[in-house]
Amino acid sequence: MTERLFWLVKLRWIAAAGVVLTVFIADHILGIRLPAYILYSAILFLASYNLLIYIILVSINKRKVELSVYSDWLANLQISLDLLILAVCIHFSGGIENLFIFYFIFHAIIASILLSRRAAFLQATFTVFLFLLIVSLEYLGIMPHYPLSGFITAVLYNNLLYVVEISFVFISTIYIAVYMATSVANRLKTVNQLLKEKDRIKSEYVLRVTHDIKEHLSAIQGCIDPVASEICGPLAEQQKNLLNRASRRTLKLLFFVRALLDITKLKLTRELKAEVLHLSDIIEPLLEDARVRAHEKNVAFEVVLPEFLGCINGVGIYLEAALSNLLVNACKYTLAGGKITFVVEDQGDNYQIKIIDTGIGIPKDDLPCIFEEFHRAKNAQAIEKMGTGLGLAMSKEVVEMHQGKIWVESREGEGTTFFVSLPKRT
């Protein structure tokens, strides 16, 4: 819902710019006489409350307030105000003679997407009320009619047959559009809930099975190690080689199973018991490990930090694991003589972490799937056979659970930059 409300704010900026441009062209180029100052005033009011709503949404996000408390009335308020502004613009630019009256339908569809069916039909009824109010008051001469002089020569607002026909088409279209849009939206919501439930059941099943597999693998490893170390007696060289191979394969399986357990637990445990964390306490141990790895591979390692690192809210062990995955990958896929740069930037409300390497890069075809579970880029598979394809998926889960964002920019053969944006403590 948060994304949809922000999307509505962005859409309103586009609409405001479109109306200003239309009025300017009509007035200065087409010579259509309109009360431009009234229309510009209406758009100024729209821009003002749009800015106010944007500030409210940002404030809600910062305070980590559950948006569901406010989402319904915020959506209803925005749509109602939009309808009022549109009604004002329609009245002062031709009324029923203005073909833009059908833009009311867009608002009805938006209401159907954002609101419940009942609320969407109430907004549709409010739309019909505004439309009939404009049409009837202009027809009866109670409100003045503002003709589109120079554009439409026929006078239609006082033509009863035309008014009735357009009103019938408009009202029936509004209600049909709302019925169809709400039906589709409700079906999609139901499907989405079913998919989430199936995903939860699948994750719980994977968690149980994977946990059992891990226990058995650990037991097998516990039996192999003493024998391979000749604690139970001397071994022939061929016996030792076979046991060592079995041990290595078991370790690889354990590595994979543990990664699968980690990401499954993250997907099932969506609620974080967050605490106040100093960002420096999280990244300093990671940087030490990364320096050692880079030195062993003859890779330069540079760190760029702001003068002061503050606090964030989160779970330290999860964030360490997420950032560690990115640093380990940077070391793993950067060849000798290359360079890795770890950058933290203070961006006001957020800390942006960049992990830049001059490594093998990510092929263009793999970029859209890079954060998907079990996906590994083709060139990465050629270098590292043991990878699980779960590390980046886990990092994405962790960052998003902390209300952050993660994305990547890369070109094959030229290096990769991973971006992690985390909100500051509020």
C-alpha cells in the first residue's frame, strides 16, 4: 500500500504538469478563451496538498508506523480531493462539452485498485454526484457555462437530449468500470494470498526436511573425520583418499544445507526483534576479514567512510551475514591484481553502502535474476563450483526486512557494484 500511495503522489505530479501544459496551449496557441487564472489556482492547490501528502507518507515511513492504520483514509482523501479538483477544472473549461470528463473514469479505476469494493463504489457515486451537479447546474443556468470558444462551435450544455445521453453513458461506464476493476483486483488479492500461504507451507516443509538432512550429514561427518584422521587405526592410502573425498562432499552438502536453512528461516520469520546498532560495530569485523581475504588473493582493498557513523535499527547477526555475503563474493570473483572498494555514504535519512570490485562482472542476461534463490551467473559457476546461489537471495531478504534497499550495477568483464541502503535510527 505504501508503494501505491507514493505512486499516486507521483502520478498527481504528472497530471498537474499535464493540465498546466494543456491550459497554456489552449490559451496561448489555440486561442481558446478560458479562465486560466482559476485553472492555475486549482492546480496550485492540487500541488500543495500533493506535497503535504508526500510529507505525511515520508513521516510515517520514518517513524516506522504501521501504514494500515492510515492507508484507507489517506487513499480516500487523495481520491476525493482529486475528483473535486477535476470537477473544478471541467466546469471552468467547457463542462459537459469538455471530452476530458471521461478522465473521471481513471480515478474510479484507481479507487478500485487501492480501496475496498464498498469504498470504490462510494467514490464512484461521489464522482457521479459531482458530474450531475456540474451538468444540471449549468443546464438550469444556476452556474455559468464556460464554453470552449474557438474549439467547439455547437452549444451542447443546454441540449437536453445530449445531456441525458452523455449522462447515461458516463454513469453506466463509471459503475461498470468499478465493478470490473474491483472484481479483477479482488481476484488478484485472493490469488496473492493463496500464493503467500503456499509459499509459507513450502518454506515450513523445506525447513523441517533441511533440518533433518543437516542432522544426518553432521552425524556422517562426525563418523568420517575420526576414521580419516586415523584415530581408529591406520589406513591404506587408497582408503584415506576415499574418506577424504567423502568428507569434502559432506562438507559441501552441509554448507548448502545450512545456507538453505538460513534463508528459509528468514522467509518464515518476517518480524525482527530490532535493537539499536552502531554501524561501525557491524562493518569493522567484516572489513578485517575482507582485508585478509583480499591480501591472500593479491587484491587491493580500500575503505572510504564518513567522519561519523551513527546508528541503525536492526538485528546485527543478520546484517553482518548480508554484508559478509557481498564482500565474500567481491573477493571471490575479483582476480589477482584487481581492487575492491568499500564505501559508506551518509545520505541524510539513510546510509548507503557500496561494494565496488573490478572483478568478472555479471552477464547482462543474469542481472535481472541475480537475487533469485539458486541462481548463479554463468561466469561465476565457471570460477566457483561450490556456490549455492542462496547468498544474494539471503542478503536481499535481510536488507528488505530492515526496510532497506539493495540493487546491483555490473558489466561483464568490467566489475560489479552492489548498493545497500539502510535507514538511520529514528
